Amino acid sequence: MPALPARKGLQGLRSRMSRTFPPNLARLMLLCCAALWGGSYLMAKRAMTQIPPQWLMAVRMIGACLIMLALFHRSILHAMSRRIIVPALIVGVTYYGTMCLEMIGLKTIDPGRSAFLTAVYCVLVPFATWMILGRRPGMLNVVAGVICMMGVGFVALRTGTGSMALSSGDMLTLLCGVVCSVNLVYLGHYARSINPIALTFVQFAVAGVLFVISALLTEPMPNASWGTPVVIWSLLYLVVGATTAAQIMQNIGLAHVPASSAAIIMCTESLFSVSFSVLAGVETLGWNALVGFALIFTAVVLSVIAPRAASRRIVPTSSQ
């Protein structure tokens, strides 16, 4: 049969590419991926001046599904069966919860602040793994958790008064980190037996349907303001850049860079976010925020380098 040699040829080509793919290029792709994720907070914040958060995410999810279907329709359609229904619902609902909480929180807090508070999911993943799969976190994970809580405390510190307070946006964003950690554990668990591309597609599809339903029930209908340049460019960035392109670069990078190194590179997402936000004049940082962000970032790095067996490590990926 002619298909068999073609398949072998394709596998051989992939094998040669895997051996010859430059590791530094793979690291650069992961860094670009983190930068795209980091910029998504600012772009989403700007888009939400004209478009409500639920509709924004509905368009983003549906757009991402259409692009993925065009690029990977064979892999996706091949994986569609009864066995994917339950995983699709679990990862789709938890992803919807993650993005819904993050976007609503982002309406009232700065993009960089949102990125760092969301990043606590990296610290929470080992504990969510313990709750769901029964795998105990290591001592370094516990230390990272304590450092992370200290970082959140500094972020909450009000300069001049010495008191601590978290806004409703802060609380929703921290809750987003909790739900995101659960989503990642289930993604890592199901990706061992289900095509990861198909799993990502059904996650976006389920979340997209939920966003359309919730937008129809709770938000105003589309209007002419959605056609403004800021909305169009933001949506293009979020759908094509931060979702599709970033996902492809992440998948390639993870195939050629050790998990521990890849995780540290991708954790720079929050650094990119706050840098873009400050450069755009959207956000200013006080000393307490700088200390808090530094502590949270330290906790994230400790979490991703915690000594665990490579087969059991879940490499943190962005909630974006």
C-alpha cells in the first residue's frame, strides 16, 4: 500500500528534525510564547473597554477552534469518540472558570498585577495534584507556597497605612489561579491517553459554548463599537497570537527543551506582562508591589524546579 511508505517517510523526517532541531531556537520559541501570553493581559484589558469579557472570550475561543480545526482537523476528528466526552467536559468547564474569573478580575485591576496573581497556579499545581491524584507535594513545594503567600501579602499591602486589603478583582484573580491549577492537573492526566491537540480543541470548544451562553444571559448584545480598531487588533492578537501561535510554539519548544528549563522560561510570562503594562503607561508599581511580585516569581520558579520525577511533573502552561 502506498500510504505505508509515506507514513514511514514522515516519521523519519520528524525523527531527523527532532535530532537536528536547534535547542536554542526551541528556547527562543518558548520565550516568544511567554511574551505573547504576557502581552495578552494588556490587549484583553484594552479590548474590554468596548467589548464585555464573556463575549470577548466567546469570540476568542470560537476563533481558536476554527483555526485549530483548519490546521489539525485530521488529528482532532480521529480522536472524537465517546471516551473524550468526560475529559472534554472537565477540562472545558475548568478552563471556562479560569478564563471567566481572570477576565472579570482584569476589568478592575492592572494587567501586570493580574498576571502575577494568576501565576500562583504554578505554586498550587502540586497541591491540586495531591488532592486529585493523591501525589504528595515535596518540601520545596511547601516552601514555595509559603513564599507565594508572603508575596500576595506584600501585593495586598496598602502603602502609607500598613494595612492589607485585596480588592474584589484581586480575589477573583487568585481564585482563577486555584481553578487553573485544577484544570492543568486534569489536562496533564488526560493528555497521557488522549491526543493533546484534540484535548485542547475540545477544551476550547466547551469553554466557547459556555461563554456564548453566559454572554447571552448576562451581557449586552453585540454592537457597532466592537468594530473599532482597538477591538479588532486585540482579538487578532488574542486569537492568532496568544492562543494559536503561542500554543504551536509551546508544543514545539517542549519537545526539544527539558521540562525544568521550559517551565522556567514560560514563567517569564508575568514579567513580560508587567513590563508591557508599565511601558504602555497603564500601570505604575510601588515598592510593595515590586517586593510582592519578586516573591511570587521566586515561588513560581521554586515550584517548577522542585525535584520530582520527570514523568510526574506537570509543566506549567499559561491560563491564557
